[in-house]
Amino acid sequence: MEFLFAPFEVSFVLRALIAGVLAAVLCGCIGTWVVLRGLAFFGDAMSHGMLPGVAIASILGGHLMFGAAASALVMAAGITWVSRESKLSQDVSIGLLFVGMLAVGVVIVSHSQSFAVDLTSFLFGDVLGVRAEDLVVLAIAACLGVLACVVLRRPFLALAFDERKAATLGLRPGWAHIAMLVLTAMAVVASFQVVGTILVFGLLIGPPATAYLLFVRIGAIMIAASAIGAAATFLGLLVSWHAETSAGATIALLTVLAFFAVLVAKRVKSALRYFLRNENHYQ
């Protein structure tokens, strides 16, 4: 028991656990729609596209989350505008904004020696450096995210499975899609400090994808995804404490390992069921 809970008697580790659980709930709910809608590439692009705003905020001495939010809004608006004006597919729009925003961020970082030191924590997270005010922001974002997923459940569900039917039902799929992009941006911005901009993609996609293998109902997938993310946070912090590894990277790695563990278990179960069915048939 001491092995399991001793690390969380330290205040900054306990704050990290709370932050990770809040991020897991936020990403679990919103990530469910990201997986169902097929917006994984957008989430990945968003996590990298925040670099310019964070770099500028760091240079000016502002709050990094405000800079990340500004970049996320610019990117979401840019993707929507390019898709509408050029008639190109959304993947092309995301790719263009992804490369453009990331390139701008790298240019800014290359001219700023002061930001180079903070780049590692930006990319890979600094969950053990989470402050009390960061917990407040994460808690507000989690509440807003869960509330939005509940209120917009019907238009999101129609959009995820049949966009034309959503339009026929008067559910405004265009606005629903924009709302989904904004929520995805909010999840990435609010959670990047926990696991970093590169690894936040794992927290947003890993637990919902794993839950999707286990459940069919949307509500069950969201609850399971939140629980899987919270468990990965607890185990990740525990492993990183005892093994002296990167906390953010360990958390993200566990979410991916959980997916493959469930996938392999389902495959083995299916193979065993097939074998037993054939054995009974021949008997």
C-alpha cells in the first residue's frame, strides 16, 4: 500500500494526479466525438499548431495557456475558412494550417534563446509543475466540455454517423462541426500542460479508442474513456515516481498500451470462441 500511495502524499504529485484526472475526463468525453467523427488528424494538428501562440506568450511574459488558446482559435478558424473558400477536403485544410502554424512556431523559437529551455516541457509536458490555478482552469474546462457533450449530443451523434441526415433533420451540421472543432481545441489547450503538446494527442485519442472496442453506447464510451485515462494517469505517475521516467510520456504510453492490450485480448477471445465452436461442431 505504501508503494501505491506514498508518492501521492507529496503535494505536487497529488496536484499532478488531480490535473491528470480532470484532463482524462475532458479528453475522454470530447475525444469520443473526435474518434467517432474521424477528427484524429485535426487533434494532432491542433496539438502542434499551438506552438506559435505559446512561443509568443513565453517571450512576452504572458500565460502560456492564453497563447495556446489564441493559436488554437486561429487554426480552427483557418481550417474552416480554407475548407469553405477553396472547396478542398478538410484533410488538405488541416495539413496546410498544421504545417504553416508549426513552421511559424519553429521560426519564432529559433530566434528566441529564452524559450528554447521551456520547449521540452511544452512538447512533453510538466505535469509535476501544475499549480493550483492550473487546476481551476482544468476543472472549468472539464465542466464545460462535459456539459457541451451532453447538450450537443443529438447534433454530434447525427453529424458523426450521417451528415446529410443531420441536415435533413435541421440539426445544422455545419455549426455542429465548428462546435466540435472548438471543443477539440479547448481539450488540447487545457490539457497540454499535463502531457505536452505532442503527447496530449494520446490522451485525447487513446482512452476513447480503447473504450470504443469495449462498448457501443456513447455514454458508456465516454465514461469508460474517462476511467481509462484516469487509471493511466495514476499508474503513469506511480511508474514515473519509482522508475524516474518522464511523467507525461509514461501516462501517454500507458493509454496506447491499454488500447493494444484490449485489442489483442478481443482477438484472442474471438479466436478461442471460434475454436470452441468448431470443436463442439465436430463432436
